[in-house]
Amino acid sequence: MKVANVAIIGTGYVGLSCGACLAHLGHRVVCVDNALDKVALLQTGSIPILEPQLPEIVAEGLDAGRLTFTSDLNDSVANAEFVVLCLPTPQGIDGAADMTYVFDAVSNLKDSLAPGSIVITKSTVPIGTYGEIVQRLGRTDVEVASNPEFVREGSAVADFLHPDRIIIGARTDAVAQRVATLYKDIDAPVVATDPASAEALKYAANAFLALKLTYINSIAAICDAYGADIREVVKGLSFDPRIGGQFFNPGPGWGGSCFPKDTRALTHISEQGGYDFRLLKTAIEANDLHQQSIVDKIISSCDGDVRGKVIAVWGLTFKANTDDIRDSPAIVVIKKLLKLGARMQCFDPSVSKVPTEIEGSLLAETALEATTGASALILLTEWAEFALVKPRDVFERMSSPRVVDARNLLDRESWRANGFTYRGIGR
Ligand SMILES: NC(=O)c1ccc[n+]([C@@H]2O[C@H](COP(=O)([O-])OP(=O)(O)OC[C@H]3O[C@@H](n4cnc5c(N)ncnc54)[C@H](O)[C@@H]3O)[C@@H](O)[C@H]2O)c1
């Protein structure tokens, strides 16, 4: 394999996983970040995020001298054949992606780029960003390519090393092929396309997944109304290869660092292009309503009023096996309950201090401790360890044995047998 010098700009969930994995594949990688404390931590081998397998491959890269961390943008870029942008593209005004981080970095690094190098965009960016980066760089001796990232938090390392596909949007085949050399030892189809299609594809994928979840949450609501069991429905549906059973579990609504901002960005992109993406707008609205319906379930479980009552919460992160609470549905639900005067007692295995968004909540040290004196328990993140807690132990601590299982994780029969009023999603 041809070993390349790679500079990763932005060492967050995507940049750190990508940088460590590229070093694991044999490349010489420098990860750049402007958060000095983060860089200092990473230089000592400490990992600022929770991501399975990441500590091991970061340690491997540091030991081998193939992975380094720095805040020196210009020096790193000057020695790199590939400069990979892994910068944030948060939701901005009108739902559009805020491109400040990406464009500021492009301005800062453009004069330091080595002739013949390729700037690769891994951040999720609006369609047309490729052209804008080319223009802002103003360098005819440097190429630009779009290489959207599909890793999932909680399995980013495994996803990076075993992807379903590698998408490369470039001006010419030759540029695409050069980018593909980075992934030479990865066994996955490489789809070379034009930059705009690569950029569009990433949004299309995330919006589709959000629609899929909205759909199954809607079917779950119908199951709730008629006494059907969503789990049986999903099981039956999954035999149809046109539908498939993956990413089809109902829950407290979709959230996280990507779907909310990317669906809104896509409706904005559509509008700019003269198309009114009603389906997606409706899904966003339906997701908000679905999150409200979880709150309503808790209120009705608490005899119509949560004011002054202690509500126990299991799970704050947007999904299990991550410490990321950005746009987590759990946070949305807790904020609504706090507003109604509930006293929140939360536990999450990966969260060690009360997030500012839910200030006023208590953070317990264990799942069991969170249930002390509670009038209801709500499970919002599918951490496997919650399924191992004995309902009998919870029963003894709570003031009223009611549980709302927004992930359908718990053994309903066992909880009912232990005296609980159990309510799931669509069952
Ligand atoms: N998180 C995911 O699961 C995921 C998956 C696929 C794609 N993406 C996309 O990847 C991009 C990055 O997402 P993320 O979750 O890794 O973001 P993040 O917020 O975790 O990381 C971004 C990093 O960039 C750093 N940074 C900001 N400005 C900088 C600058 N000027 N110079 C150097 N570093 C700078 C920040 O300090 C931070 O460490 C986004 O566009 C996102 O939509 C994310």
C-alpha cells in the first residue's frame, strides 16, 4: 500500500475516528484541532470521547509514531498530500448548515497547502460546497474532492474499517483514484462520482433514515391505539427485502448530532433549489410531535400531573455506546418535563455531570439510585445494562411502580409480574 501523509482538520467524533483509522491502515496522520485542551489530552493518549475501540487504535498510532496531534494548522497542512476537513457544520439560520467552520479553515490553510495536494471534505456540506471551496482556495495546483462520511457514533471505528461503501466525488477519475488509495486495504465498493452528487448523497442517506424512523414511530402509535405489538409488526415486515428490518426500532424520536441538523439543512437546500420537500418537513414535524407524545405518556402515567413529582430517567445520550448528548431526544423530553415542574433524577453510564440544557436535574451514580422515591421511571436510551436491572429492586425504591420504556428494551412480562404498570412504544 502507498503510505500517504494526511492532515485531518477537526479532531471530533469523525476526525478522531478517521485519523486513528487511517493511521491504523499505515498512513502518517496528523490530527489538527483548535481546542488546545483537547489536543493536549490526545497527545497523552487520553480520549476525550466515548467510542468503542478508539483508545486502542489511538494508542497503536501514537506508539508507532504514525499518529500525532497538534494545533498548528499551517505546518501540518504544508506536509500533507491529503487534507481532510472534518469540521462541524451545525444548524444555522433558517435551518441551513452553518459553513463558518469549514470556510474559515479553508481561508486559514489555503496558502500553506502543498502543490499537488488534495483537500477532501468529510464534513456533511450543502450541495455546491465543492465549487465554493475551489473558489475560496484559489489554487489551480490543488485539487478538491468530496468524501462524505457514514460512520455511526458508537461503532465509528468498525464502520470506518468495514464500510458499506466509499463515496468519492471528484472532478476527474484520476483525482478520485488518488483519494481511493487512502482506502486501498479496505474491502468495500468505491463509488466515484461528481462532487455535487457525493454531497447530495450524504443528505439523501440521512434524510431517508430519519424518514424510516418517523414511519415506524407512526406505525407504533397506531399499534398503541389498537393494541397491536410493533415488535411483531417489524418482525413480519423485515422479511420483505424491499423494506428490510434494519434501523426500524421505534423509540423516543430521532435525534443526535446529525439527523436534526441534516434534515433541516436538506429542506433548506431543496427550497433554494425551488423544490418544496414536504415529505421531509412533515417528518420533522411528526418527530417533534412524537417526542411530545412520550412526554404525554409520562404525564398520563402520573395521573395527569407531573408537577412536584420525582421522575427517574435512564439514559441521556441520543443512543447507546456514545457520550454524545447533542440533540438527544432524552434531553428534549427532560426539558419539557422540567418545564412542567417535574423533579428529574437521571442516570446515564457515560454522563458524569448534569448537562447545562437540563440544569436543575439530579444526576445519580447508578440506575437504581435514580429511581429512589420516583413516581415514574422513563427509559430513554437503549443502554444494554438497563435490561439487567432487577425490577424487584426498582420496585422497592420507587414511590409508584410505573415505567415508560421508550426503547422497548425491558422485559415487559417480568416488570409487570413485579407489580409495575408498564408502557412501551407501540406495544
Ligand atoms: N458525528 C457523526 O456521527 C458524524 C457522522 C458522519 C458525518 N458527520 C459530519 O462530520 C462533521 C464533523 O462532525 P463531528 O461530529 O465530528 O463534529 P465535532 O463537533 O465532534 O468535531 C469537530 C471538531 O472540529 C474542531 N474545530 C472547530 N473549528 C476548528 C478549526 N478552525 N480548526 C481546527 N479544528 C476545529 C472542534 O474543536 C472539534 O473538535 C459534521 O459535518 C458532521 O455532520 C458526523
